[in-house]
Amino acid sequence: MKLWAGRFQKETDQKTNDFNSSISFDSRMAREDIEGSIAHAAMLGACGVIDKDEAGKICIGLEQILRDLESGALQIDPSAEDIHTFIEGELTQRLGDAGKRLHTARSRNDQVALDVRLYLRKQCDALSGQLRDLTQVLCKKAAGYAEAVMPGYTHLQRAQPITFGHHLMAYAEMFLRDLDRLRDARKRMNFCPLGSGALAGTTYPLDRGMTASLLGFDGPTHNSLDGVSDRDFCMELAAAVAITMVHLSRFSEEIILWCSWEFKFIELDDAFSTGSSIMPQKKNPDIAELVRGKAGRVIGGLTALLTMMKGLPLAYNKDMQEDKEAVFDAVDTLSMCLTAFVPMVETMKVLPENMRRAAARGFINATDCADYLVGKGLPFRDAYKVTGSLVAYCIEHGRTLEDLPLETYQAFHPLFGEDVYEAISLERCVNGRKVLGGPAPENVRAESERVLALLNACEEWPAAVPGGELWL
Ligand code: ARG
């Protein structure tokens, strides 16, 4: 029997019922729905809107339903319209009239707006924990490879020498910003819409501050129309998640390149690689490829949400039921990606000798060679030209700047002396780049410590929901 049976003369068509129903994807909010209802009932009792004893019964009944759902004693009915309807129906079956009083001064519109916020708030916290783990892993690895010289690239062409630690810390910076975005999204979602009713609030004398604080919110929302129809928190979280996926995807792309024989800068642990069914020599970076691929679907989820919302008049419209699959999938996908990605990065074998070899072959110390001549008194433009000719000579003769004999150097310019080798040594080039933000090993170690300290100082998230005893 439908909630609206009084107004209708026919049952909903079966297939239409399935089309209309959201139970297949909103039943994951069962706990949050029950927590929200307990707070609502406790507040109704405290304000004298319903009898205090009855409010107590409702709260106990709801807690029992939660226990039964968790133990498996109660199964969710897949033909129910949504999780809200199912739980209220179950409560009424168990308690009779008391159960029927739960929905006083409430609509499914403010109820669903509440449940999604409660659910996503927890997801924000869980994702933050995973991202924090990843950033920590990166900082530790970066400190371990603070001295490992590798080529830095622009246009995927070897450009200037950096260290592997510096490269990893670039990602640590991105994930730090992602953490901040998650925290920001959480801050703005943390207001309680309960009491907005269907769209126009209610005539009952509710204590909206009480429900808000029982549920750990920073306060109630301030406009009933906005309270039920705001989905900024879904879009904002999906955007933060999509940006994080873009970062993971760029990192994945580099990991894939680094695993190739063309680079061989790293080797992934067997536990995080796959083989080929036909080519016995293959070891494939499937996890990184999947993460890169899944970035697409998360971006799709964000696009779906933005597009779904852009034409909606105030207040609630059923279109909004589409919010859940998009944002839940985005959150699930990021979480799954991080679950595989963090240990993959943690266990990857770094091959610094190969990085060093690649760094020696791309003339990435040519700028430093020109600077050497400048140090000997040659104007930079002349020094640049001499070095350019030297590089051309090396390319033609299959040499590197480091292994060119001194006589050859001197044939290009008499100012070259024995000390040129020291000046263009990759270690020296990297060590000299100690400007703030530069790749010098001492910088990398300092940055790694700075970020680790930031992560540690990050205040803990407030407890999601106060203990059940507070409700009664
Ligand atoms: N299942 C609905 C949703 O997810 C709940 C709200 C229903 N409200 C309504 N007026 N039909 O949006």
C-alpha cells in the first residue's frame, strides 16, 4: 500500500513502480535514515508535538529495526518505493499508531535531503582518511629518494634534472589540496535541513536547533525552499572527487610510462600487476590503467549531477532522485581506486640507476654548462651558443656532455677547464636548485617533513553522530 493511497484509486503500475523506486540505490542510507528519524522523534517528544513516551517508543523501535537490518533478521523489501518509506512502514507494522506519528512535521523532501548529507559526511571523512594515507606514503617515499636524480620533463622531453623525491612531492601537494577541498565540502554540507518540510516549513513548534545538534550539524539551514532543493553538497563533493581522480589519473599515466621498458624507472610489485594470457614476458600495470580509466566515469557523474540540476525550478523535483547514483558512484569509485592505489605506490620498486642513466642522456645539464662559462666571464648569449654547438657535436658523435674529453671542450672554447665536469655533474645541478620549491635533496626532505607535520596537525573530524543515549 502506497503512502498516498488515500488520494488514489488505483495501485501504481508494476513497471512504473520499479521505474519510480529508488530503493535499489538508497537502501545504503538505512542507518542514516534511522539516525535522522530518531533525532526527529526525540525532538518532537521534547517539544511536546507528540507524547514523550511515544517518542521514546519510536526511538527504541527504530534502534531495533537498525539492529535487525544489521543482523540480517530484517530484509529490505526491494519493491518498496524508497528506504524512507520502507523504514517508516516497518516501524508502523511493529508499533501501530506510535509509528504513524513519526512523520509528523516532516516530509520525505527534507528527510532525503538530510539522509544524503549524513551519508556523504561520513564518506567525506572516510575518503579524507584514505587520501591522508596516500599523502603520507608519498612523503615517506619522497624522503627516501630525495637524492635520486631523474630527468624532469616538459613536453615529455627531458628538460632539467630533478629528483624522484621532488616528483613525488608534486603529487603530495595535489593530494593535500584535494584533502582541503573535501574538508571544505564537508563544512558547507554540515547544516541540517530537517524542519524544511515539503518546501514551506511547518506550523508545528519545532526545535530545529535541537535536531541539528543531535545529529552533529553546525546548525539548521535557513530557508525551507533551499533546504529541500539544495544539492550543492552533492555537486561540490563530486567535483572534489573528480579533481582527485584527475590527479590519480595523471599519476597513473606516469606510473604506466615508468613501468615500460622505454623508461623502467619503477617496477610494480607482483601483487599489484597482472600478466598476459598469451605473452609470457608481460607484466602489466592494470591497476594504474583502471584508475586512469575510472577517472572518466567520475567526471561523467559530476557532469550528470550538474546537468540534472541546472534547469530545476524550486523546490523539490523528482529529478533530484538521480543525485544519489551519480555521487555515490563517484565516492565509491574514488575509494576503490585509493584502496588499490595506496599499497601499489607503497610497494613499488624504484630503480634510481635507470633514472640516473636517463638523466645523463638528455643533455639536461646543458643550462648548467652554459652557466659554467658565464662564471668564467663569458656573456650568457655566447655561452649559450658554445653549449649549443657542444650538444650538437655530442649528438652527432653519440657522446654526452659528461664523457666528452677536455680537449674537445677546449676546442669549442678555451675557457673550459678540468672543473667543468664538476660543474655539470647532475648531482651538483640538482643540489644547487635549492630555491624554495626546488628539487634539491635538502628541500625535498624539508617538504616531506612539512607535509607530514601538516597531516598530523589536521584536526580530527568531529564524531559523525553522538551516541544513541543522547537521543532519549
Ligand atoms: N526517493 C526520493 C528521492 O530520492 C525521496 C523523496 C521523495 N519525495 C517526493 N516528493 N516524491 O529524491
